[in-house]
Amino acid sequence: MAFNNLPGIIVNTVDGGLVSAAPPQDHSILIIGTCDQGVINQPYQVTNRATAALQFGLNGNLIRSMEECAANSDNVILFRMGAQPQVLAGIGVETGTTPTPGFSLSFGQATATSATDYKIWYKAGVVAVYYQGDLEYSNDPLQTTDNGDITVAGSISGNTGLQIGTGASATFANANAGTTHTVTASGFSTAAAAVKELARKKKAIAARRMG
């Protein structure tokens, strides 16, 4: 006798993602386009279109072109062009009686908001760079960090120059956004005032040399 209505638990296993992705079968299509985020200047093999859209975002023509080509090929390669990493130069430059050459930082993320996503703290040969709240680079002995996102040109140690950020410690709270540095070490309230003073010092040095 069959009992079809007895209480119990029925387990139904649905295999939705345990199959390995099949290798591309079609000839490759290279799409060179623009967007405002994602890896730059290197080929990106599309294995999942949704993942690619998260990587590069929906602005620009790169993902739109991918969707148009995906109907005809399963072997699509994306290449983001027209983007250059941001560079902040002249950190730690001092043109006074004891000059220091300073150094520059190149930032790995090239997005529409990276100018404000990065925050920087610098004082007397110590620098810290944060990206969206996470410490990416620091030569502070208390928190030495290098996650490979920041490229340094020049030597950091030994420089003096004007402070970037506030306070005496290289914390995220004391750091400033990359485009809105507040220079405080010599009493300047804005970066423009600091640049003006540096130009005045350079003119004074040049005048002494000519004399």
C-alpha cells in the first residue's frame, strides 16, 4: 500500500553551478573601448558577461559593444583605452635654505571618482595613502604597507616640504583627498597659497643667483 501524503522532508538538489566553464569555440573578437573603471591597458578575457560589467561599469561604450558582439561569438576580449593613472608630483619639495627634491605618487585606480577616493597624508618624509578607507601604501614604521597599488618615483625619506593633511599621525582621519590638499605646515590654508609662496621663493633664489 502506498502512502503519498505522509509528513516528511523532501530534498531536491539542483545543480546550478558545478559545471566547469567550456573553453571558447569561436574566433576571438577584440573590443577596444572606453569606460570609467576597471583594468587599463591590458586585455581582459570575458568568461562571464555579468562579471565583466561589474569590472568595467556601464558608462562608456566597452560593455555595450561586448553585448552586441556576444550574440555572434563566445570569445570576446575587452581592452580599456584612453585612461592614465593619476600622478601627484612635488610632494616634499623644499626650495628654502635646505632644499629637498621631493617625490611623486602614481595611483593604480583610474576611475571617475579616484581623485576623491584616494586620501593622502604626508609630513617630514613619512607618507600614507588610503583608498576608500583602506591603507594602500605607507612608509610609517608603525604601519608599513605596500599593496602594489601605488608607485613611488623618487626617495620619500629625507624630504621636508609642506604637510599634506592634518595632525601628527598618518591616520585616515588626518588624510586629505587627492585634489583638495590642505597645507598646514607653514601656515597656508590652501594649496594655491602654498604654490604661490613656492613660486615667490624660486624667484628670490633665481634673483640671488643672477646677482
